[in-house]
Amino acid sequence: MATYDLVVIGTGPGGYVCAVRASQLGMKVAVVEKNATLGGTCLNVGCMPSKALLHASEMFEEAGHSFAKMGVSVSAPKLDLPAMMNFKQQGIDGNVKGVEFLMKKNKIDVLKGTGKILGTGKVEVSADGKSQVVETKNIVIATGSDIARLKGIDIDEKRIVSSTGALSLEKVPGRLLVIGAGVIGLELGSVWRRLGSEVMVVEFLDRILPGMDGEIAKQFQRILEKQGFAFKLGSKVTGVEMNSKALLAKIEPASGGAAETIEADVVLVCIGRVPYTDGLGLMEAGVALDARGRVQIDSHFATSLKGVYAIGDVVAGPMLAHKAEDEGVAVAEIIAGQAGHVNYDVIPGVVYTTPEVSSVGKTEEELKQAGVAYTVGKFPFTANGRSKVNQTTDGFVKILADAKTDRVLGVHIIGREAGEMIHEACVLMEFGGSAEDLARTCHAHPTRSEAVKEAALAVGKRAIHM
């Protein structure tokens, strides 16, 4: 029977990062993975392949619509979808091999099979009808999440697809109906719209991007509509019928009322994700779950069963790969007797569309609800020199600062490369910085990041270029 200091169940961003950090701290570590490849949802059927398709489809659209105005004459681009899918797969393979390399480099054993917790210090690993039990001082549950399903709508990953199937469609759908106006739905909708689909998004709430700053979401919706998106907000899909020619989606107002039927070639169900705990034996082992099926943990990631911890999508908090990574590092350090910690007030979020949307900290809605007095500084990319000369002026930067202390409480950006620009705000907020600190930090010219500085200046009503 093998004995370890730590066994991590799951090799997504949270799991493999946890394993690497634990190995760095001198532990003997093993990871358990039920899939054929390491990397979890993110590397195989989530973050990474979607970014490959977002990039490739953006290049396709740029060649077809933007090159000519820059004086670059090319013939109309032709889509080779199998080649684009191969481009995506090359990226997946490279990242998966990278994780395999990290396991070898850090002398981490990879146990292929389904992990089941038998109790404190014991994990059963089953594959191909065989099983083995490994002993370990500590266990970390890092099993991630699965797609959320809509009652009465069966996903076949061909015509009615989840985010997984939407990454591997064999042809561009003429009409794509997206159920859910969250990050994943808008990103994948963007991919197929650029490649030629008519895209309609149906959302139960009266807005897109629930949880993001309301002003940003409104501006983003207007931009997406200009790009060709159609939205039905405050609506729900109650069923999808199949015939040989089309899918017939029945749509009703969320508040009740007359239904209508919309035809589509592909329906993408993107209503969120749920914690993945199947087969882990948690109830039998005595690991408590909350009302939403998430593993309950204390402030040190410990579950109700001694020696068992949990991180990532399977616990409360935003379902983000980087949140899981930080938790993986923190729990490894805690197990090693150090002071691992995650600051949940500074977890950035990004929508990787064109333009991108990024956010960190509090929204205006949250500050109002909490009764916090705040000041706002905004700066549009129409007044940013680099954005002007590149003719990519959609969007703006918004900074929210405490009215009394000037400490930055939230930053929200919609614009090109917003996902890269948000990180200076993250660093500033980690150090408790003020809008004044950011405003007085020299930014290279000409860059889009100057808009962040100008928004910080605008908090004090002294933006220069507006």
C-alpha cells in the first residue's frame, strides 16, 4: 500500500497547482485523475480551447472586415473549420503536456482512475474494474465542476450542446440559440457569430453578465448588439423540440405570459456550473455538503472530516481557475504549517470577447447595497491616444474609491486588452492603494493602460485628456 503526505483528487488548475506547491514544500504527493489527460475542464474543454477559438475567430473577422481600412489588401478569408479545430487541439495538447511535465519535474505520482475517500487518510483509486487503496496524511478534494443542466432539455452534444460540445461543432450553425447571458455563453456565442452564425441569447434575468457592474454590462450589451447579437432578456426556454430540419425552442417571459417558438440549428445551454462530487463517497465518509451541493470548508479549507480539505469550484466562491490556483497554493502551505491565505476581495474576472470585459473588487451596486460612500472616476477609450490610432475605441475604465480614504474598492474595464490591464488594479488593491497612488504612477505613452491612470485622475476630477 502506497503512503503519501498528500493525495490531491483532480488535476485541474486548483489540483495540479496544489500538488506542485506541496511538493516544493517537501511533501510526498500523488494526484488522482479519472480522465485520460491531466488539466481538468480548464485545459481540456474550458478556458484554454475557448481562448484558442476566440483568438482564431477574431483573426478571421479582422481579415474580413478590418484589414482593408488599414491598407492591407487580402482576398476574402475562407473558413477551414477542421484546421481551426486542429489549431485549438494543438493548444490543448501543449498545455496538457506541460502539466505532465510539471508532475514529473516535481516527482508527483499520477494515479489514473476515479478517487473515492474511504475515511481519514485513505483514498481508493478505481480504473478498468480494478482498485487500489492509498494511505495519506492529507487529502485535498479538487474535483471542480460540471455543466448545469436545464430540466426538460436533453444535451446530446451534437445539436443541443453544452460548452463542451460548442467547442467542437463540425460546421458553423446558421442559427445559434444561447441559453444564458453569462461569461461562457457570450464568449462561445462570439466565436460562432464571427464565423457566420446568427446568434440569439436568451437570459432569465433582465440583464447580461449577472454579478458584473451594471453600467459595464449595459455598454457591453450595446456593443454586442452592434456586432450582430440578438437578446431576449427576462425570458426562459421551457423546452426544445427536434425535427429533421431545425430545433424548435419554446420561449416564455420569465414573469409568465404567452410563449413563442424560435427556430435554431444548434442550442447552447450555458446556465452555469455545479460542483462535481459524484463517486467521491463524501456522505459515507462524513464530509459535509451545503444546500447547493458544495463541500463545506472552514477558513483553512478543512472539511468536516479530519485531514480532508477542499478547494476550487467544488467549494463556495467564484468558479474561476485562478481562484482555484490561489486556494491550491494556500491549502498546501497550511498543510505544511505555514500561513496560506487567499484575499477574496481581489479576485479578477475577465470576459474574453472583443472587446474584453474585466473587473476586480466591488461593483457600484454592491457598494450602494452596503451603504459605502464612494467616488467614481471614468475615462473612455475614445479619449485614449493609442486606442484612437488603432481605431479600437469601444469602452471605458471605471474606478470606484472610498469617499473618505480614497482607497480603491473596485475597478471595471470594457475595452481591448481589458483582461491584461486589470492586473495593475489588482496589485494596487492588494497593497491597499488609493486612486491618488494610481494617478501619480507614471504610465508609458502611448498605451491603453493610460486610460486606467486617467480614470484614477478622474476620481479627483482632474483627468487631463477629457
